[in-house]
Amino acid sequence: MTDRTFRIMVRGAFEGLTQEQRAELLAAAADHDMLFARFTPEGHLSYDLRARADFTFRYLATGAADEDLLPATAQAEASAMEWLEQRGYGYRNLRSTAEDLSKAALGKRQRRERAAG
């Protein structure tokens, strides 16, 4: 049973991009704008290459227990590396943060709805 949702962010920086790769990323920038970033099971890349070389991959995973968070994070990192390497993009300084939404603090409205429901 998968009753937990994990949000995982893999952050890093592009490194050693050629002029062609940089132009390719800039041409696709609208599809990767940080304002439209989302967590998906496939992973979603966001960046603002005009401002800096940093990027973020956002992943959505599920699991049944606390122990599932670590393998989900490792899978997110592996998927991010695979995505970058398939396109020939160099990268550095990968680091991940993960959140189990079942343990996230509820907002005021969510607490009120839960109490009423």
C-alpha cells in the first residue's frame, strides 16, 4: 500500500555547456520556468540560465513507510543524472532534499477542514 507522498528536489549546476547546449536550453527555457515548476513522477527540470547556471529537478514519489524515502531519493538523483547525461549536459554539486508530505505541518485552513470533517 502506498499511502505516503514524497517530494524530492535534486539541485545542481550546469557545467561546461557548449554554446549549442546553452542555446538549446535557452530556447526551451519557457518550458522550464521556475514559476511553473511542479513535482511529477517523471521529474520536472526548472532553471533560469540567464540568471545563473543552477537547476532543480522536482520529483514526486510514493511509499508505504519512512524507509521508502531514502530509496526514492536515490532514484530521483539517478533519474536526474540520467536525464542530464542523455542530453550531454555537464553538471556539478548535486544535492537532494526530500519531504514526506504525511509529516508536513498543516496550514490553518487544513486543520480547520480536518476538524470539521
